[in-house]
Amino acid sequence: MASQFITEESPTPQRAYWEAVFRARFLELRGTAFQDFFSELMEFRFPDDFQRILPWGRHGDRKSDGYLGSQRTVFQVYAPAEMAAKETIKKIDADFAGCLPYWEEYFHTWTFVHNSYHGLPADVFHRLQELDAEQKLNLQVKQWGFPELRNVCFELEETDLAAFLGSAPTPQMMVDLGYEEIQPVIEAVARQRPAADAEVLPVPQDKINANGLSPDVAELLKFGMIRSQAVRKFLARHYDATLGDATAETFRMKYQELQATMNDPDGIFTALWRFTGGDQKGLAEREAAVLAVLAYFFEECDIFERPADAPAN
């Protein structure tokens, strides 16, 4: 049964948190780790239906990584460090040809599952379309990427989302957040880069819109802002007066590094969140601290762009 507590129109802090975790795992996992991530998701969503296929003996997995009986679908997962068209097409052709002799009588759909966040290269997509057109009327070839897997994920009930992606911070955790939870996150971030002279700028409230961040990311930042003043007070009282500037510089440099290689605002936020220490499965209280720290430095220093008409202090 699909979860009823989640809506796209009004993301909750918990939904926004799970969106960030899912995106982070999709972006970072490769090879066998990504295949395990896919299989675990499918087992949560189709517990009495999906079967992961493990390599065994000299025949391996018979070119199938998973089978969904009710939909007569075979899945083949491919998650390289970098998606190269020539190698990917070769992989598709070999896996499909190797799958048919053993599985053909059991499936109607062959689905290529991949880790390319922004979609497949044109040549790869074209080859899949060709392969689909070449088949009998009762056999289809499809592809699943980020949007398809995300849809499967957010059909899960809340309890299964927590089991799969980790418990999300609650509003009460944010209210109860104390200095002891904030301190290790701030100090860990500050240690990742040497301190340097950097201007720390106030952030206008329209910064979220100016950067094209999604409602889910906006909700996470607003959630973190509940306790951003606790971060301010902690830094003001800390024995090391340079800790705040050092951490701000760390964030600024990391943001610039990410901005040089990524053009997706939500992807940049996800990478900053993981850099800060996010996605600690089962440690929701620590996640609350991470969000508070991120929200504070989002407001106070130049991570993400200020609106064009905002004055620099």
C-alpha cells in the first residue's frame, strides 16, 4: 500500500530528509553497493514478490539481478563510476542476449536499471529503443533511473522508509537540540579545511528561491533554522573564537568546489549535507544537529548564491 502521509505539494521535514538521503545514496553508490541498494528497496516495496538473483557457480546470475513475479519483469542493474555510451551499449547487448535463453519463458519485460542521475546518454537510450522494437509483441525493454526508483521508494509506508533510509529527525528533536549535539558536527567540519580569511555575509530570505532549490531542500533548511540560533550561541561561547570563521570558510570552499563540477542545486545541497555529516542511518538526533548547522551557515555565509539585488555587507 502506498504511504498516505506524504504529498508532493506540502513536503514535511521528514519527507524532505528522506528525499535527501535517497538522492545521496543514488548519487554515491556504485557497482555492487548500488545493486544491493536497488534490491533492498524492491524487497521493502514488494516483500512477497521481488526476488534478488545472486551469482552462483560457473553460470553466475544468468544475466538477471532481480525478478518481480507479479509483473513478470527481469531486472539487470548497471552502476559504473562513469556512464560511457560504448561500454554501456555493449553491456546491454551482452546481458539481454545472455538473459533470453534462460529467462524468456518467465518474463514479459526486461528492465535496465542504472545510476545515471540526469538520464542516459542519447546513444544508450536509442539502443534500448531499438532493442525494444526488435522484440516480439509480448516482450518489452525498459529502463529505470532516478525518477523510477524514487517513485518506488516513496510508495513505501513511513515505517519502511525509516527502516530503509534511517529515522528522520522530528520537530521535538530539533527543539531539544543542545550544544553537545552541535559541537562535534561543527568541529568535524572545521577540521576538514584549514582556516582562511573569508567574508561572512548575511543571507536574505529569498536566497532559497534565487538558487532554484526544490521545496524539499527548502523544507530541510527551514526545519534546521528552528535551531540555527543555537548554533550561533554555541559559536559565540566556544573557547576557540576562530571556530565559526574556520567553519564558514570550510563551507565556502566546499561549495565552490561543488559548484565547479555540478549544475544541479539540489545535488550541491545533498553533497554539502553529506560533507557536513548527514545520512547517519539510525542517528536521527545527530541529523537534527547537522541540519541546524547547515541552516545556520546557509544564512550566515556564502554557500549558494545571494540574490542579485542583495547588498554585500
